[in-house]
Amino acid sequence: MKPIKKPVIAGNWKMYKTIAEARDLAGAVVEGFPGVREATIILIPPFTAIQEVRRTVSGTEIAVGAQDVFWEARGAFTGEISPLQLREAGCDFVVIGHSERRQYFGETDETVRQKTLAALDHELIPIVCIGETLEERENGQTLDRIRNQLEKSLFILDESGFTRVVLAYEPIWAIGTGRNATPEQAEEVHYFIRGLIASRYGKTVADYAIILYGGSVKPDNALSLAREKDVDGFLVGGASLEAESFLGIAREALRAVRD
Ligand code: 13P
């Protein structure tokens, strides 16, 4: 039997929103989604707005995350933010290894590994992003790339660590391009990921693993993607910047599990 999992809908606001705008957006999400317990909603604002968003969602089921973290708890690391500081600011989740960080800021599978370990040490739930470039997809290297990323950054974790990680498959060619993976393309990779998890940690861990899809998710493609067996929710960029589209996606994800 397929385990019953709550869909996870996470909004990665990237480098958008002032503190005041973040408060308004979080407030609108709270209003539009009162007391829903069947889904896990995570708002991921820029660092400067984390505390404000935390305050705005307090008393609700909505969780807050950060977009990156450093692997040390404290020290002379100018410009970095530690897991300890994220916990204090009110984060439960942290995105690690987003393709924009890999592309522009030199993030590697090794730094993803270090950051994931640090996050787990401080009881932050890592949302670890993996995904292939367009060139890799066109050369038939998608699955190799995914396997490689998982082996280098995550499969070094023991079972108790791994079961606290959320995965996000984000094909780079689908991010911010308006060109989402088709449900079949997403399912192929999610199924492959679950299979790799099963070989490393066993079937039960694989069945309960949460694998999100990210890349041009919108209210009008969310239902068909969410209906795929191995798609457990979404990591949303552009469409999370407006409450209406973000809530629309969340409703479609819920519809997929209720149907
Ligand atoms: P878009 O939804 O804007 O394509 O971004 C996806 C993403 O990068 C989420 O982390």
C-alpha cells in the first residue's frame, strides 16, 4: 500500500520581497489557507524577512524555511548564516544546493553534503535540490547525474539522518523558464530516485521519502504533476510570489490526494 503522506508545498521566494511585502504575502497565505492540516505549507523568504514571516504565521500550521545555510555553527565566516541562527530566527526547514547556488555561487555536492549534515545537527529539515541541465537531458545523462548527486551528497547519511531529509527534483531547464517537466518526465525521475533510495536504505524508507518537484509549477499544471505516484509536492519559485497562485497550487496538490 502506498503510504499516506501530506503533500508538501514550499514557496521559494528567492531574492524577492522587502520585509513589508513579505509580511503582506505571508498574511495573505495565512488568510487563504486557514487551519489546513492535510498539507505542509512552507514559506521560504529571504533571510531579512524570516523573522517577520515567522511572526506573521505564528499560531498557524504554516512553516518557515531559509534558502541556504553555512555548515559551521559560529565563527569568522563573513556573510554566512549558521544553522543555529536560522533556528533562532524561526526556521524549521532550509533549502540546500539550489541550482542557482550551484550555478552562481560555486555550490558543489560536497558543500551540499556539509550543509545537510550541519542542518540535521541543528534540527533543521534540509530540502536538498538536485537536477540536470538541458544539455545533460539532451545527451541522455539525466539519471546518471541524479544518481551522482545523490551518492555524493546524501547517501553518506545514516538512515536516521536520511529520513529527515526532503528531496526536491528541479530540472534546471524548467526553472524560471515557463517550461515545466511533463508529468511523465517528472515521474520518471522521481520513480528513479525512489528506487535508488530503496537500494540504499530499503523499501520502507523509500516509500516514506518526500520527493518534491520544482520548475515552472503553476496552478494549471499542478494537478497533473501532483497526480503522479512519486510526486509528493512542490518547490515553487515564481508562482509563490503571489498568494493567489501559490494557494492555487496548494489546492490542486490537495485535490490530487483527495480524488
Ligand atoms: P520557478 O517555479 O520560478 O520555475 O522556480 C523553481 C525553483 O527554483 C524553486 O526553487
